[in-house]
Amino acid sequence: MIMDALKHYGLSQRADLSQAINLPLRNTRRIKFTCCDVSTKHIIFGANSGSLYVYDRLTVNFQSIIPSQLGTISAVCVSRNGKQVAVANQRGAIGVVLELDSSATKEILLTELGDGTGSKGAFVTCFCWGDEDRELYVGDSKGIVSLLQLSMFMGRNILNITLNPVLLLDQQIVQIDRFSQLLLVSTHSKCVLCNTEREEFKQIGNRPRDGPYGAAFIVASTTTPLTPSPATLSNGTSDGGANATDDDDDDNDNTSTQSTTASPAASHVVQHNLGDVRIFCARPGSRLWEADLDGNVLRTHQLRSGNPAVIAFKRLQTVSERRLLLVHDERQIFLIDPIASRVVLGFGDVGQIERVAVVGEEIYVFSGEQQLFAVRLEMEQRQVRMRAAVEKQDNGKKSSPFKENGVYILDHLFNNNNSNGGKDAADVTLKEALASVVRGKYGRNIRQMFLGYDQIGPERPKTLNVSKVYNNEENYNNIARVLPTDEASPAEEEEVVPRRNPPPRKMFSMSLLSDYQISEDDKTVRNLYLVYRSSTISNLNFSDRYAKIFDTYDTNTIVGLLQKLEAVMEENNEDQSRLKVIRIYFDYLKVELIWEIDHDSRTYIKQSFIEYNQTLLDGELNALPKCEACGHYLRPNTTCHYTEIGTTLVQYFWSRQEYAQCFELVQQIPYLWLTIARFYVQDRRQDKAIQCLWNAGDVELLERAATEMFTPTHWRQLLDLMLTCYNSNSLMCLNCDKLCTLAVAECNPMWQQQQQQRSADNNCAMTQPSSTKTSCSSSGKVRHFYSWNYVLNVAVESGTISGKALLALLRGYDEYIPKGAIETGFFLKCLLDGAE
């Protein structure tokens, strides 16, 4: 039987250090300690006076006081080497003490959250020192994680402190933890895993939460399995533990039932000395999410079921070299073995707890009554039985040394499955054998064979006949039940439906640590997807990172990469993956390249531009009237995404007299009629310019055309179009020149003029109800364009027609222009112009 150590914990050497720490304050009642932290050498208190009080940890002798102008200190954090100290107040000020052990005079160097981080008005909620103790991560109340970089230069007291945002989240930061190059950030609503070297981010789970819940890295003991067997769980439960189950708190996408199959990334992580690391995230109801370093939630631990007195988890601290979790509220402290899913210790009677600090096995509790208690965690082990793996003997013969890892059974199945004996043996032991293989040293190669050729490394065995397994439905179903696919988390057990083909799989793992041996293009696509996921989680603009990737490829290759990226997004259930890929490329694209790229790439850009705008502007486009004959929109819409790209495309095709391409664009995106109208004016296309100007309704364009090309004849044509629109509810199609009657009166651009005239005829003031909104409503600028007074005033001010000639022109329209529609000021302008 396999033996394992079940650890028993206790507390010893409890000491009340309150009298010693209060000695420096014995002559004052005004100064109070507000926070504390402990390192291997020092105990440091922050006070409401803005000063730091430093004590020797072993002797509790007072050593020094470090003054500052911070006011009441709300947080203090000692670096891992014990040489630097970070402090903060509730107004967003941050201070750093360098070289705490130095004999030189110490001072607190200050900076503020608002300095370039967008955190003006925020305050610090947590600190986390980097491995080198020259980097300090700062979480604040606005959900921003900033990096404070300390760079020492030659000479004493020369320091450059820069504060840069590295993560922008939507809720207050609760806790930050760091392990190797990974940064774990917990907010009121979610947990985010970050790779600080590659600047990649990944959210853990999808189910939100609401509260000050923390998260931490845990290192599993070498004697404790990462996924305990049921026997281990039962032992933990009977010993005051809890259950690890799938309950209502499980993540919808990433959590599932318990499994003994190792994570696909786990074997890879071992190479990075991270194979025993797990992430634990606090959840409501005394729950813990257990996740791997890929960010996949493996299971949910319910600690309250076996311990009704267990408190709600908030901030998670690690004890005993990251093997235990410490949680506390105002009165109680609990120690949890998260891997075994059990509460190992709980204690109280230390006053109102304000802060708990841990150094090795020593636990320091600072209470609101200016008291400090120290206790030591002791551990003893007793041997308990765990469920052993069943080892079968073959007809009493001695087992092969490879049989422990299942290689003998697999070889028997693959090479002898035509024999009845071999098939029977496989039916009995296949599942157990494969489970052993995946966890054994041969597991990686065999698992990759079932995933497919794309992920196979150079060590792939060439002697195994995998096709025999794929051609046997019964055998394949057994395999599918044991080996996880990349579509699910390693703990997920899916109902297996008999089928001949392997289940669909993702192109590659999205692990922040994995580095499968794949093609260069697939690596690039993987990087693009990780940058995209990072941007959605961190809310930072990563356009420069996209540019670094795209700049190394030509346009044809970029288009191919984008198509692969779209496929990856679809496999990862991203909504509107096509639009997201287009947005990534268009944010990078320089419009000057449209003139230089090849035809296929330009066509891709054109189709992407059309698809992007049609999808996002579907409601607006559906409200516009269309020509009954050719299907072109009669008027341009008022909105366009990536206007510069669309305009450049029209310019390119127009300059090469590819007019069909231009009209294909405006048929789909009518906003580009404004660009066509400018070309008509520029080219003096008098047969098209007037009606295009009228349908476009662009004030700037009309005023430009009035001064550059209009004659009295053009003004007559424009008045004819106005009267036709006003009296007949009709617009001329800009493509086929057909006069189209508008089915909906509100779609008439002169509808407001009609309403005003009806109100005037009824001798009542025009009052437009605030709730009157039509699908064809226009902007205020366009409504201003479609009025008698505006058009006629532009005419008289343009100088292309005299006031006298304009009045003579209007006499021919007396019976068609509504009475009172033209203001008297216009007639005065015409008379004054004629007098001059």
C-alpha cells in the first residue's frame, strides 16, 4: 500500500509582545499604531503620525523611528529581502524606505498614485514586492495595478522612481501575489493571472463575485498529490475537513468534476519547476477555487460544509513555505490545507484583529488594542493509508518494469488487438493503464498522439499503430473517457458519444507558460491571441504590440495570420470573432499602405471594411430609404467606422477610374457618398454634382461648391430638387437617376420644413414632442441644411448669383414655395446686394 503523511498542526510558544512594542509610546497617548508588517529581521509599525517604528524581530527591542509627511499610514509592506519598506496613506501617497539595514540616515521617498496612472483620487489597497525587490506592484481602489520601479544610480541618495500602470481592471484591487514571472491579481469581481515577462493576461474562471476576496499561489507538498484521491478527501473531512465538489459556485466554462488526469500544461510546467504550484481564489460562502497555471479552474473546495464555524474568506495569506493558507476576520484565524481540502487549525482570543503577518512558521497578530501576539506553528506527521493503484499480474508472471506506466498494456492493445485475449485484457485495464500513462514519464508522447500531429514534438514514438485505436469505436470511447481534450479543463468529465472521428480540439494551448513545438505561423497566431486576451482583461491599448508582430510580415502573410487568428477565436468561443480580428488589423493599418499593397490584400481590406460597418450599423442602414430599381441607398448615413480607410479606398479606385469598385462600396456603405460628392465637385461633374450635393446634405461641401462651380443654372437645378423633395416626397437615385418616392414621410429630409409649415397654417406654434423619434431622424447639422433659408442665404452670400437675379429666379416658384417659409432678412440681403 502507498503511504502518505497526514500532517497534524498545533500552536506553541505563544507570546504577548504588546508591552515591548508600546515602550516608545509610553509618554504619549496621541500616537497610535495603525498597521504593521514583519520580516525576518524586523517588526515595523506605521503610525498615525506618519512615522515608521522599527523593532528587532527576535528581541523585540526598539531600534529606530523613520519620520515622514504622509500623515496617518494605512499600509506598510516589507520587501522579501527585508531591506526595503513600502508605505501608503489614504490619500494616494506612496513612500519607500531604502536599505533599512544601512547605518545612514533613513528617509521615506515619496510619490503619488495620480502621477500618470489615472488614479487621481484613489488610495493604495495592497502592495506586492517583486523577486528582485526593485519592483513594487501597487493595487489601488480604482482597480489599477501600477509598477513602481526603483533604479539606483551612482552616488548616494540619487533615486529615480517611476510609477506606471500595468493593469486596468474594473473593481478595487484586493490582493496581489507573485510567483516566479507570474502575477496574480484579485479584485472585488474577478482574478487575473499575468505573465509579467511577456505582458500577457488571463482571467481565472468566468463566474463573477462581489466582495473583498483574495487569491494566492500554493505549492503542493511532494508527499501530497495535487488532486487528492477520495480516500484522502474522506480523511480530511473526518478530521475537520471539507469536500471538493462541483457545486453551484463552479465556473461554467472551466470547472467540472474531480479527475485524476494531469493537466496538459502540467507536464510542461514541471520543466519550469512550477509543476506543484496551484492558484487558490477565495469565493463567497467559504469556498475556494483551485486553478492551474493555465488559469483553468479545476474544482471548487467547500470548507464550510464540515466546519460551520469557518469564516468567510477574504485575503489569503500563505504559511509554511506556501503550503497552507491563512484566513482571518476580526476575531478568528484559520489555517487551511487547500490541497487536502481541510481546515487544519483555528484559534482566536487575540483581540480585534487588524493585521496578521507571517514569517516562516511564525504568525504575528496585531490587534486594534495596540497589542501584538506571536505564535509558532508546529507540525507533526502520522502515516495513513491511501488507496493504492491496482496492480494486476498476468497469469502469475512477474510484471514488466514498464507495466507500472501502462506501456505493456498499450503495446498489447495496439499490436495484438485482433486476438481475443488481447482485446479482453484491454477492455479490463485500458482506462487504468491510460490514466497511469498520462501521469507517467511516457505520458506526454502518447497523449500528444491522441491530440494530433500538429502538437507532436520530436520525441514522438514511431512504432505505435494509432490507426488501430481510431478505427475501433469501443476502444476510442475508452480512451476519450481518460484523456482530456483541450476543449475542456483537465478536471472535466464529459459524456462520451460513440463516434469514429476524434473530438474537435483547439489549435494550441493558451497557457501563459506553455511553448509547444508548433510552426512559426501558429506561434505568431498564438501570440496575437494572447495579446488580444491581455488587452480585453487589462483594458490597456496594445496596438504597439500588434505592430511589433505585424511589422515583420508582408501584407499577404498578415491576411493569412488574421484568418488563422479568427479560427482560434472561434474555437475559444469568442463572440464576433470576425469583427475583433478586423478591429485588430484596422487599428494597426496605415492607410498609405492601401496604395502599395497587392490586389488580393486590398480586396480583403475592402470586404472587411464593408462587413465591419454593415454589422455594427445594421439598424441605421435598415432605416435608410433605397432605390426601387437598383437597390442603392438614396441618402448617406451619418456614421462610419474607420472612415479614413473607406475614404482612401474610394480615392484609390477613383484615381484609377475603377468606378464600379467605388459604387460597390457606396452601395454597401452609403456614408461614402460624401467622398463621391467631393470628387464630383472637384471634377466639375455638373450632371451629377447638384443631385449628389442635395442628397448628401453636407453643409461644408455645398458652401465649397457654391463658390467654386455654381452658376445661376445650378441654383435653379437645386431649387427644382428642393421643390420635388418638399412637395412630392421624392429623391433622385444617385446611381441610376431614377426619381424614387419615399414610402415613409419621416424619411424625407425636408419633413421638418413640412411640419413647420403645417403648424404655421394652423396658426399655432410648432412644438416637436420630445418622444417623437423616427428611424430616419438626422443630425442637427443636416436638418439645418434642408431649409429654404439656409440654401437661399448660401446662394446670396456666395457671389455666384446677384440678389436681383436670385429674386427673379424665385418669382418663377411663387406658387410652389410655401408662404412665410422664407424670412424677411433674406429679401433685405437681396435688395442690398442689388443696390450695390
